[in-house]
Amino acid sequence: MDGAPAGLLRYDDAPARRGVILEQLHAAGFLAISDLSKQLGVSDMTVRRDVRRLERDGKVRVVHGGVSLPPADQPPAFEGRVRASHEAKQRIGSHAAGLLTGSDTIAVDAGTTPYELALALPDDFAGSVVSHSVPVLQRMLSLPAARTVALGGDLNHDSQAFVGPITVDTAAQLRVKTFFLGAAAIDDRGVYVATDRERPTKLALMDIADRVVLLADHSKFDASAAVLLCPLSRLDAVVSDRRPALAELFDDAGVDLDLATD
């Protein structure tokens, strides 16, 4: 190709580039973004888009300066939730990330939809992120300009999140502008979570936030869960991919509904 160094292989097709990245990653275990950029003949930004796509598909893990293979022992329960309604969750996460400034202080809940928000944060995000989610914290390793506050505690393997009194006590000492909340289900009574172990941490993060924004794809409005977290009025906004049947109830409760469309 004209202007390219001798011997340079240039891959203009995104699927082809991602295929090469995966092939070499399985051989090496780690690849630097700068090295991939030189080899593929594309910009660092293009490589970062490729590896973020691979990360969203669960095939790689983005780390500071490069990309590595994901852990082989990722819990199947979390992995399955990542795949469910994945396209809708991506749209919601990208839309929510677009609402932020580069210096916002936010808290990101455990769960696959809040995780998509973390994945959608731009490379130059320089705000602060508070989270008890292990996948979110791993994602923050690739955003060195941001400040990350990790909430420790007892590790819940199914949700890949820290929970318990230590988590709650640490959260109580902080303050954030917006808490991006995940949920297992939503109905006219309110927002539900899957287990009671999750509830205290979510409530603690809600208490330290100026605004609580629920990130929920359309399937959560048809789902059911056992533990009631809060009434709809406790929310400030909801970001979803479709207008739910509960839209009028959100209006009545003073909750803004923001739709993430293509």
C-alpha cells in the first residue's frame, strides 16, 4: 500500500483485523495497542475500537496499554447475563455514557447493563468512578486518566461484585453525582433485585448519589424477581431501549424516561 512501511500488513476490514488480534492473542497472551497499530497499519483509536468490540463479545479483556485473554473461570451465570439482550444493553450503555462530561463523578452498579456503560466510557474519560463490580474495575484499568475507587468486601461470585458490611460502610464515606443502577426486574411497585445480598450495597450507593439513573433493557419490564429494592419514585431517570408500558407511572413519579435508540 502506498505510504506504508515495507512489509506492513494493512487490514482495512474490521472483522479481519479482529480475527488477527484474536489469533495473535491466543499465541502471546498479551498484545500492546501500539504494537497492534503498527502491525495492522491503522490508528491506535481504530485498534481500541476493535478490542472494545471483542471485549463486549467476551473474547478479550482490555487492560492498561493493551489487551489480554479473559479469565477462563468467568462464572457462567454472569457470562449468560452478558449475552442476554446484548445489543440493547450496548445501546443503553453507550447512550448513558454520552450523557456524561469528562470530569463527572459517578458510581457504577454491578450488573451487565451498567458494565456496558463502563465499556462505553471514552479513552480520555478523566472523571471518578466508584464501583463494587469486578468487571467494571477491570475495565477501569484501561482508563488511566480516570480516578477509580473500589469498594471491597465479600466477593459474590455469581454477580462478580463485592457485597456486605465493608462494602456498605466504604460507600457511606463517599459522594457521587450520579449512580447508574442495574436491576433484575421492574413493575408498578418498583425496582427489584435477584437476591437480598445485593440490596444493602445498592441502597448505600443510592444514598450517596445526587441522581439515581436506572439502566434497564426492555426484558426487565417482563421479568420477575423476589426482592423489592425501592419504589419507582426513588429514581430520577430511567434509560431503556424501548418505551415500557410503565411509562405513565414514571411520569407520575417524576422519573425521566430516556430512550436509547439507534
